[in-house]
Amino acid sequence: MDFIFIALGLSTMLLFMFKIEWLFNYKYFLINIFYNIVLFCGSLLMIKYQLGNPKMVVALKMPLISSIVFFLLYILFQKIYKRNPENTFWTFTKKPVQDVIFTLLFWFLGVGLPIYIVA
């Protein structure tokens, strides 16, 4: 069961890696935020009623934090460069440095920070 909590907790990161265009689309982003809020509330309920491993249940709080960080970085990127960032995670071709910095910032702030906060 712990593996499922971790996999669900990394859902925004997985979207960032494989389907970043879903995070750019307003409709899919709202669906993702709703899903993250459900996971967050589920985590609070599981902690309150002592269901599951309490050290792993907190991983369900991570996607909401990651999505908020992504949204803030995305808005900032769009205001500065007037375009969507390109996914530089799976590509080995030259990309603009702004896109690489966006990806690195998301990995540090959107993945590393939530792991640090809930741990």
C-alpha cells in the first residue's frame, strides 16, 4: 500500500515528465487540481482516522504543492517569455536555456520541496 501512496504522491511529477501539455491546458489543469485536492483531503482523513502507514500517507499531500509550484512557475514564465515552456526532460537536443531553467526549477521546487516538506 505504501507504494501506491508514493505513486499517487508523484502524480504531478509524472504528468510533468510525460504529458506536460496537460498541465498547460486550462481544463486538464483544473481536473488535476481537483484530483490533488481530493488526495490532500484523503490524506488528512487517513491521518485523522489512522488508516495506512502515517509516514507514507503524507505523500498524498505532495501533488497539490507540486501543482501550485508548477502554476506559479508557469505564470511567471508566460509573463516573461510570452510562450509555453518546452519539456526538456526527455529530449537530448538543444533547447533554449529558459526552458532548461524552468525544468530545473520545477524539479527542485515542485518535486524536491514537497518531498522535504512532508518528510
